[in-house]
Amino acid sequence: MPKNLPFTVFHRSGGAVEYNFPLHPETQSATDVHNVLAHLRDALTFLLDNKKMGNGDVLQAITMLLCMRADMVDIDRDTMRSLIEKMIAENMAATHAAVRGQVSRA
């Protein structure tokens, strides 16, 4: 199992951001993680293309979804909260370390 998940986001402006997210040691499928991430990105892109939304509203909805999903997992709430906080901190660090640049258009 890979330890990291590379993920590139291309912007209409020609920019791109290359992320390298850490995977949890108990990740069952990096491919599944990638697919869920890509589908969520695409759904958000569709929503944002069709309606002007505030970033705070989007982040609030994503946080609510994360909490609802976590509530469905049969695990102690304090353990789940600790796990989520750890994953958020690690993934925020990965976003800060992301490589940002321009994409050449041929």
C-alpha cells in the first residue's frame, strides 16, 4: 500500500496544484480514496460553477458531511474525534507543502 496519495488539481486560469496527501496506515485502497476525492471535487466544481457560494458555506457543509459520516462508524466518539483531528492536521500540512505552478498549454 502506498504511503501517500498524489492528487493534482488544474485550474481554469492555467494553474495547477500538486498535492501529496499522507494515507492512514490502515487505508484499505488508495484507489478508492482517490476516486472518492475526485468525485467530491467534481461535485463541488459543478455546484460552484452553477452558483456563487461563499467559501465558508462550502467548508461548513463539508465539515457537516464529515461529521455525519464519522457518526456512522462504530467507534468510540473520542477516538473518532482524535483520528479526524490527526488526519485534518496531516492533510492541512500536505496542502501547505503542495507544489503550485502554471500548466503549459500547447
